Amino acid sequence: MSYLKKSWNVVHNKTVEYAIYNSEDIFNPENDIMLIDSDIDGSNRFVVVDQFVYDIYNKQIENYFESNNINYKIVPFESSEKNKNIENYIKLFKQLDEFPINRRNEPIIAIGGGVVTDVIGFVSSCYRRGIPHIKIPTTLMGYIDASIGIKTGINFDSYKNRMGSFEPPKYVILDKYFLLTLPKRHILNGVGEILKIAVIKNHHLFELLEMYGTECIESKFQDEIGMNILNISIEDMIEELQPNLYENNLERCVDFGHTFSPALEMKDIRNLLHGEAVCIDIVFSTILSRVHSLITKSEEEKVIDLVKKLELPYYSSVITPELFWESIIERTHHRDGMQRIPLPTDIGEYCFVNDIKYNELVEACKILNSYK
Ligand SMILES: NC(=O)c1ccc[n+]([C@@H]2O[C@H](COP(=O)([O-])OP(=O)(O)OC[C@H]3O[C@@H](n4cnc5c(N)ncnc54)[C@H](O)[C@@H]3O)[C@@H](O)[C@H]2O)c1
């Protein structure tokens, strides 16, 4: 006897499309990039701005909206991994209720690093079941990575991005001049993600970093070669994200550097930045790749030499094989029951591995210690 009496299928296809614009002088009232597609006169904008950026640009931002006859509320947000939390998420809901905006034509504007754009992306995906948002990254991490895709999130219960969603922005605005005020540590933080793309996917980008990385870090990527490196990183990122925006395929090469880093970052949340944890993971995963007989010692050394040349971090005292084994177990759940660890097989080439053993982590930790 069949218990199934009838069924209904609901099918709906939604196209995801958003632009990533490169612009400059974005707070010039004549630059309408923040207001495209809007009925602007008299409309409202809820603008969340990284506190540091707010301190520098608040007068210009206010002038921008006033000159364009926009009723605005600016919410400064003190960014840090610790503040990417549920309390701030709820606070933003309350602030939105106090400054009501239309559900479709008054997008929230997020101006800041990866923390602001991740939190605002998540708020906008849930507020009234989804309202539009515009991302304007002001850190290198945001510029080449966090603002490009559709992932949003907040940390919860000692796990990175445990709560979150996939929420496409209305659009993204890149303006490299924001990078000029970034401290060197935060420039290097973003370089960690550029290195990820170089090691796993783009040998040419790796060579560019070898040749020009140091001067680009010095100039904060403002010169032509710096711009070229940023553009290549973004294009490679889009190439990986676009066909797999919702991560239906869990074998993602851009997860390189993100197998051990989530545990590392949360274990040392007061000291380690996201890109620093990613960079240490890149080094560790490269060593692991040699331990797993996928690359030679000379390829491993090439990566480590570049990391040292660019003054990127490659070691943390909190690393233990136990911590990294726990991270593999957690990532295995995240990757639906298989390790799916992307490891380099050469500079710019990769494969996915599902059979890393605890002893290999012990061996890789020993080798990492020898590079100290
Ligand atoms: N959604 C994604 O796909 C994705 C991808 C990568 C990283 N992330 C997330 O991004 C976060 C890290 O982003 P982040 O490194 O930008 O950190 P962040 O947002 O905390 O910014 C870092 C610091 O830079 C300051 N700052 C911001 N703009 C500045 C400017 N122009 N000049 C000077 N200081 C400025 C901030 O106040 C903060 O102190 C992590 O939480 C990570 O999980 C998300």
C-alpha cells in the first residue's frame, strides 16, 4: 500500500546577477555610483560604516547624502572578529526598525572591511526576509575577497561564520584609494588571500608576487602593477565563485588556506587576523602536500621563501596536531562527510585529498617548526 496520495513540485529559477564596479572619489556628490537605479529624491539610506572609515570620512559621507537630498542614518560599526557577533546583528535590526526603509528601493549601504560587509550581508538577507544591500569594501581583504562573493555571516559559539547565508548584493563598488589609510598589517592580511589564489590556481600571479609583491605592499597597491595584481586576483576569484555561487559543489579550490585557519583563527581570536590565519594555513597545507607526496621539497620551499620575502606570517604557537585534526573533523562535516582538502600539486595546480591521517599532521607540524 502506498502512503503517498499526491505530491506537488514547486520549481522556481532565480537568476543571480550583480555588478562589481571600479570607481574613484565615491563620496564626491557628483559621483552617483552609490545611487544608481534609485529614485533618489527624498529617499532614505541606512548606511553602516566601519568606525575607522567613519572617523576619516564622516563629513564627506554626510555631505554626499545631503547634496543628493537623501534622508540618511549613518551607523558607525567597530569592526573586529569579536564584534562579528549576534549581539551586533540584533542591534542592527533594532536600528533598522527605528529608521524604516523601503523594502526594495532603499538598499542598505555597507562601507567597511570584511566584518562590516559580512554582518550587513547577513542582516540584509534576514530583515523582512531580504532587503537589498550595496557593499563598498575599504580593506584589501574586502576588496579582493570578502565583497566579491555572496557569502555573509557572523561568528557563533566559538565557530567562524556559524550563522550566515548566501545573499547576493545589489552591487559592489571598489575604490582602491581606501587602501591608502590601511596599516601595513592589514595590507599583508589581504595579501594572504592573494597568495592563496597564486599558490593554488595561478602560477603567473605567483611570479608577479615574487617580482613585485614587496613594492606593491609598500605602495598599498596604488601603482599599475599593484592594480594588475588586484584585478587578476578578483578575476580568478570570480572564475571560481560564479559557477558555484551557492557551493553546491563542495570541492572548491578557493577553500585552500581555509581547512585549518577557522580553528586557528578562533583559538587565537585576540591576536590573529583572518588573512594571517589563512596564510599560516597556506604554509601548513603546502608542507602537508609534501608530506602526502604531492609536491617536492623545492616547491614547498618556493612557497615558504615567498611568504618570508613578503613578511607574511607562517607560524603560530597555538598550532598542535590535535587542534588541526579537530579542524579537519569540523571541516569534514562542513564539506558533507569528506575531507575535500585542496592541496597544491605544483605552483598553480591542485587536487582534492580525502585521506589525510593524524600522523601526517604530526609530521607537518614538525617540519613547520623547523622553518621557525
Ligand atoms: N564573505 C566572504 O566571502 C569573506 C571572504 C573573506 C573574508 N571574509 C571575512 O572578512 C573578515 C575580515 O575582513 P577584514 O580583514 O577586512 O577585517 P575588518 O573588517 O575587521 O577590518 C580590519 C580593520 O581595518 C579597519 N579598517 C577598515 N577599513 C579601513 C581603512 N580604509 N583604513 C584603515 N583602517 C581600516 C577596521 O576598522 C578594522 O580595524 C573576516 O571576518 C572574514 O571571515 C569574508
